[in-house]
Amino acid sequence: MKRILVLLLISLPALSYGQSEAELVNFLNAGKDDASKLMNAYLNPVVEGLSYGFNGGWYHTAKAHKSLGFDIGVSVNGVFIPKSKNYFKPAELGLENTTLVEPTTGKAPTIIGPAEATTYQTFLDIDGNGVPDQTLTIDGPEGVDFKENFKVRGVLAPTAQLGIGIYKNTDLKIRRMPEVNRSSTRVRLVG
């Protein structure tokens, strides 16, 4: 799960602004199920924005190429994320052992939301008897505050595309996102 999360975070350099992997990994202390729900809610606006961005711009012409005819294109699809995606409500996620302690508003920032500190409390069943034995306080990640730091509320999905005519009005499209390197991890997208 940590590796997948890191891959999502480094797919756009802007996401690393003010964020460290360690802040996000804190959610893993909440247990497998709760951590998954918290990470999904926190990352959802960017993941959703990227999925819309990568699905745009698949066409260059309406007509299929002749056999071995081709076109090459580069595009950057921008997706604006609404202000309503700045926060999520942990109480509505169906968390089993974890509750939001701070802020008391009941809302926690998403990755695009404001840089507000969050604190969670999780109850751990160490000996496996179904009764919580230990209480753990978790500092959740702050938002990156896209609007303040990048002056835009959205994500960009840069892609290069090659279209090749193969047989009887059929095209093959190949897309590639530029490779991004961070620490010991490389990310690239080919589709």
C-alpha cells in the first residue's frame, strides 16, 4: 500500500510541495482498513482529477489513418477541482477504530485543501481479543493548499500521443506521460 501511495504522490511534482511521504504513512498506524479509507479520502481529489485529465485528448482527427499513416501530438489536459473537494469528513468513512480529534469541525483537509494540522485517535487491539488495548494518537497530513501555493485549483496531466493506422480504418493510439523521479522511485505511464 505504501508503494502505491508513493507512486500516486510522485506522479506530479507539484504534489510533493510541502508534503513528505512520512506524513502520509502516519495513516498506516490506524490499521489496514481505516488507513485505506483515510488515504483514499485524502488523495481522492487528485486521483480523480488525474483520471479525468489522462482520459482527455485521445483524438487528433476524426478520420482513421491509412495503413502505417501516423500522427504525433503532445497535450496537457488541465482539470479544475471544485472547492468542495478541499475537505473530507472522516466520520462518514465508516472507520472502525479511528476518530478525528482535531480540528473539532469534523472535517479534515484533502491533499488539495488548506495546510491545516489534523490529529486522529485510533484504538488498537494488540492481543486480538476484540477489545482495544492501546490508544494511539496519529498526526494526519496537512493539505498542500493548491489555491494558495499554485494560484489554481486543479491538476495537469501532460501526455505525448502517437496514432498509427494499422488495418481497415483502425488506429492504434499509444500514450506516454513523462517520467518523474523522486528519491529511489521512478514513475511513468504508458497506455
